[in-house]
Amino acid sequence: MKSIAKAKSISIWIFIIPFIAVNTCLILITQFHGLFPDPAHVIHNTFPYIDGGASISRTARVFPTYLIFKPLMIFTSFLLIKYWFYNKKIINSFETNHKNIKIFVFFGVSSAVFLILHSIFLGIKFDNDLYKLFRRVILLSFIIFEITAQFYLVITIYSLKEKIFKFINEKILKTKLILVSLLIIVAIISIPLISMPGNTHLKHALEWDYFLGVIAFYLLTFFMWKNIKN
């Protein structure tokens, strides 16, 4: 099936491109300090996945790292939109007008739009509380919509498991369900932590690890679909 092959090939890039973008920014800002005109922008001796020494936006919003981060994340957003429409075609080929199709397409495409907006506004500073709230709402909306789309897609595939089993690795599908469930649980548990002042390093580490969990969904997608010749 063409749609399965397309979704499979796109999914690996949705994992690779953001992973490279974020970690390239991290390496540049921590190791290549001469690239940054303003010494205040550089970061020393941190591995934020563990110590939470910096947020993702802190590494990606300054020159020259935003020249890498912004275009790659916007490109990823367009891949995400294609990904969700390919999944719509896949599900329709097994069950036309499944009740969840409109849900995961709406949340998936919307999350991609929020990611585009977040990438565009990242690093643009206005000393305005409403603008700061707007940026936070965009980022939070991306996370909520993305996880919702992932959840509905997984349970949709599960509901068609008997029809679709020849095309998937069932163990990977179960792993995806566990991953999405963990992401939802962590998001719910983290709400009080994020809303309270302090714990900055813990919040930053959570942000990096949560980002890795979100894009790992697409790595698992690549391994879930079997190679289909016809």
C-alpha cells in the first residue's frame, strides 16, 4: 500500500530532523562559543537531558542557532501534516469513515500549525505580558494537540488490529500505546510542577526528555509498519 510506505518513510524523518535540529543547537551553544556574537548567549558544561542546565528555547532562540532550528522545525511541521493525511488514507483503506479519523487528523494537523507558529515567534522579544502568554499558549497547545492526535491514532489502529495485523508489528504497536500513555500521565503529573515557581532545572530536564518521548512516537511508527511490496 502506497500510503503505508509514505507514512513509514516520512515518520523516520519526523524523528531525525527535530532530533538533529535540537541537539545541533545544543552542541553549538555549549561547545562553539566563538560563533555567538554575544557572550551572554553561550552555555557552559550542561547536558540538559539530565541536569536541566538550559531549556530548548534557550539553546535555539539566539543567533546563529535559530538559523538551524526554525527552518528545520517548520519543515518538520509540513512533514507532520502529510503524515496525518497519509494515516487518514491508511485507516480509510481498512474502514471507511472510521469515527476517529476526523479527530486525529484535526489534532495532528493543528499541532503542526502550532509548531510552525512556535518556530516563527521563537526568539522574537516584546516586553508585553500578553505576548508572553500567547507564546506559552502556542507551545502548550502544540503539546496537547500532538499527544491527543497520537493517542487517537494508536487506539484507532488497535480497533482495526484484526484487519491490519498483516501490515504491522504488534509488539511495536503495544510499545507505542505504552509510550503515549506515559506521555499523558507525565503531562498530567507535571501540571502542578510547571505552574509553581522554582525547580527550573527539573523543568528543563523534563522538557528535553518529554521532547524525546514525543518524537520517539514517529521512530516507533517507522518500525511498526512492515515493508510492503504490493
